[in-house]
Amino acid sequence: MAQTKFDKQVEEGIEQGAVAFGRFISGVPLDGEPRAPGSMPRWGVALLRLLFLAWLGWASWMWWWVKDHDRVIRVSVVAAAVAIPVMVIAAIRGRGRRHHMRTLVIPMSKALEDLLPGWDDHERLRALTIPIDQTKVHIKLPDGWHDPGDFKERMRKLISERMGGNWAGEWNLKDYPFHVEFTLKKPTPVLEPPERVDFFSQQVQDAIAACAPGQLVLGLDERHRPVLKEMTGETAMWALSVGSGGGKSSFLQMIITQLVRQRATVIGVDVKQSSINCFETVEGVHLYTDPGNIGDMRAAIAWVAREVEARNYMKKGNPRKNFDRLTLILEEGNEFGDASKEWWNETKEKGEPASDPMWSDIATIMRMGRHVNVTVIGVFQDLREAAVGNRGLRNMFRLLLLGNFNANQWKMIVNTSPVPESVDMAGRMLIVEGNRRVWIQVPYADPDAFRDHSRGLRAKFGYSTDDLYGAPPARSAVRLPSLLQESKKLFTNPEKTDADALTAADIRAVDDPRELSMTKAEVPELEAGTPETVEVEEELELLPLAEIARRLEAQNIKVSAALMRQHKRRRSDFPAGQLVDGKELFVLDDLADYYGPDEDKDEGEPDPDPGAGDEEQDSSGEDEAPGQLADAGSVESGGSAEDSAAGDS
């Protein structure tokens, strides 16, 4: 018998009813959508549905067959009183789950369409599980799935963009069913050194007291623990490349105080005149801080180099001998290098090398000093190779401290990647020792407190010069900058006239310095039988010709150093100099008298031989620059023709 259209509809209705009844009693959602995260378990939903069917069957039997209507009504009212609040509470709690599904899970499943093209929307939605707390993302993978290329990275980026943060996936491609589970990476806690560290805090002082000889406390690290480094062995030479305001002065003051505690001798060269001046009166700390006397600074460095040579000689005879520490501190190395180069260019004699030999002494100290406990701390604003004389010395600083640096400086000095981000904070420095990097905060204290504490340490731990084979060079008198110098006659009594003022030549005839306030007429005549002149007891300052040329210019006497060297070679009456460490030095007053204007020219009398200066220019034209010859003419025009002829001969 043929099946009619009505029969087909009945059969399909029975099948759909059976499927719906099966879904109803199994606890799955009736609409076919995945169960919302955090909802009632499937078995709980199935149990409630079965209880509802049981009540419905019991109520029908009691209503239609037993005819006990009152009992059915009472039980139904009690059940409704219990079920309705439970359903209301469940509906309220389910709002968050439904919102979670609408705003996150369903859009995420649609976004996976390009990555899981073999599944339809329903299958992708069932494969995706995201808890309501969003702690993980679980995605089932198709059977036999394999990575076609950059699939893993694309999925990780998708999850990170949708969920926010940095997510990492754990892939299971060995055990069935295949899946991947993404979890949010916990951000690494940011550890930073303290913003400020007191040098006299108990923590820092205990760390310093526990240091072995050669160990120094540099600061506190990210975990607020003291950082100790040894100024011995491979890390005997330190260098700082710290920008302006980075805390270099505080670092040096702290290091010098610890060196004083270890009975060290410190030689400080500081053209900035402010970083280490507080240690001026501390025994064993010798400072050279006058930028007007670069020669003193160079002499101090040369003395350290000679000490290294002497110690190595003594070490050869006694290999077990241990020396007290000798440390050279070179502050503002960039400025000092430029000033030293300028000084050398002005003072070097003909035939001497063009490069500054001062870096040869520093090279000797760095290459041979570690063996005999002589160390160097170089402080620079920019530690480029040119800043250390282009002699390959930068690589000998095995311990580097960087602060306030930029990417170019990092690549030039350390040359590793990635480039760390600099922290622009006073005292915040990055220690670079090989492949190790440690951020520290440098301890700070008032400079006067450092000085007073260092004096107390010297009194407590003592100081000895037994391991020094010479004395550090004496410092010259401080020279005023050019703008602070005043052009006036030497030793002039302000109450006397210029005609009565004493000249430099008169001073050498004075036995009592108190007589310098007298005029020429008031100076007592010398007794018979005494020498014609009496030397002043005070030692005269000896200077190179370049320095004398600058000082004479301040007295309105314009003569170049090159012209004075030429006159020294050609003129027999040129003031004699004295050899000091192989350098010929002169007295400023002698050359001031030699080149100073005579009385006749001051009174306005005509020059007896106006052409004398031109003859001198012609005779020296082979050696002098045009600018120097012009200066020579202005100075020589006051001399006589006989002097000019003597110079030509």
C-alpha cells in the first residue's frame, strides 16, 4: 500500500518528538546550543526534568483516576512555592552566563572560522570552552589535525587580541582527543632598586664592614640587596659612562670613603673641581683639581706610572710581596683628555710626537698595575675610544657602570641586543660585567659627611706610605681663569704712585718681605760686602713657555710661545730656565721684564729703530706663522737695533 503524504508527516513528527524527548531526559539544551559555562551540570538538569515528568504523571493519575483533587492542588502549590524562587534565582544568575556567551564565546567561535574551516558554526561552538572567569581557553581540534605552517602563532595572536594580555598555548597532538589550551601568562613582577639609599644606613655599613680587602659596595640591587664587586683580578679597572646628573660624584665619594677604610692611597684628577674636593684634607688622598694647571695633573699620572714600574721591580725580587692599594681616579675624562691634548700641542718641542704621551702612562698603569695592586677608575660622560687616546684602553675596563645612556652609546660600548631602557634617575646605574647585568642605586650622603667619616676611618685604621717609592708631585699655585685676572703692575702699593711702585727686579733685592710695601726710595741700601742681590726665600714658580704666554697676555704683553722658543735659541740674553723632569721651565717675572715695555716708550718717546721689528720678522719668517709674526713685531718694536742684529747673528 502506498504511503501517503499524511503518513510521512506523522512519521517525521514521531521522529522529532522522540529526539526532543531524548534531549529532554538527557539534560542537553533543547535549542542545540552548547551549555553555558558555569551552569548546572548535565546530570542535574536531567534529574530535574525527570522529577518534572514524575510529578506530571503522578498528578495526572491522582486527578483523573483517584479523583483526589485537593491533594493534587496542595502538592502543586508547595512544589510551585519551592520551584519558582529557585527558577528566579537561576535566571538571575544565568544573565552573566548568557552575556558571556553572547559577547565572548559565540564571537570567538566565529573568529575561528578561518583557522578551523572544516567545521560548521555549531561544531566550532561546541569545540570552544571558555570559563566564566576567563582563566583559560580550551579548543578541541579535528581528528588528524596537523599544523599547516603558522597556524599556532595565528591562533595565539587571535586569543591574545580577543582576550587581552599575553597568552601561551599548550598543544596536545599525541593523545586523543587533540586539543589546545591557552592560559594567560602572569606578568613578571617588576623589581627595581630603591629610589634612594643612605650611605650611613645600617644595611650599607654592615655590608662594607663584611667586605674583604679589595671588595667594595657599589649599591643596592632590584631585591634591595647590597652589590659587592672586587677591584682585583679581571675587574681591577673600572669605568663609568654616565650622563650629566647621573650620580657620578656621589659614586666617587662613596668609593673613595671605602678606599680610605682599606688604607689605600688615592690620586684624584678632576677638572670639574667639584666631585671630590670634599676629600682635600684627608690624609693619603691627593687631589689635582685646578684646570689651569693641566701639567700638575699630567705629572700626577706620570708619578703613578713610575710607581707601577717601581712596584713591579720590587715584585720581581719578592714575588710574595703585597702592596697597599694605590688608585688613580680620573674624573670627567672627556674634558680632561681634550684639555691635556691642548696643553701638549702648546708645550711640545719640535720633533716630539703629535699624539699626547699622557695616555702612554695611563696604558702602563692599566696593563701593569693590576699585578701590584694599582687600579684605575675612569669617569666619562661618553666612553668612546677617542676619549681614552685611541689606544685600545676601553676594552681593558672590565667592569662598566652605565647611566643616563642612549641606544647609540649602548651599541658603541656594549654592543649587545636588545638595548635596555635607561632610567633617568640620579644614582641609578647598570653594572655590566661580561654577560651579567645588574641595576643598582648608588648610596648617597652629604659631601661633608663623607669627608668627616673618612677622617675618622684614617684615625681608626691608620695609613702608611711604606709601599710608596716616591711622593706625589706638589701642586702649583692656583691660577685664576682669564676673566677673573686683573692686569696691573706687580706688587704695587695702592697708596703709592706708579712711579714709586716696586718692579719684579726690585723684589729680588728685598730681604724682608714686609719691605714690599715700601717705595723704591724707602728701600734701605745694601751694606758693603754683601751680594748685589739677595734671593727671596719664597720659591719662585716655574712654568712652561705656553703657560707664560697666556699669563703675559693677561698683563697686556702679547708674545706667543713659539716666538719665545725662537728667541731662546737665538738670543744670548734670553732669561735662563731650569730643567725639571726633562722639561725646561722659566720664571714668569723674568720674561715679563724681558718683554715688558721700557720707560722711554711708556713716556711717548719715538722708537729709535722702527725697522728692528721688521728685521726680526724677516729673520724668523721661516719658522713662525703670520699671526705669530704680527705679535712678534708688536713686542720687538720696543727693542734696539743692536738687539735685532744680535738675534740675526
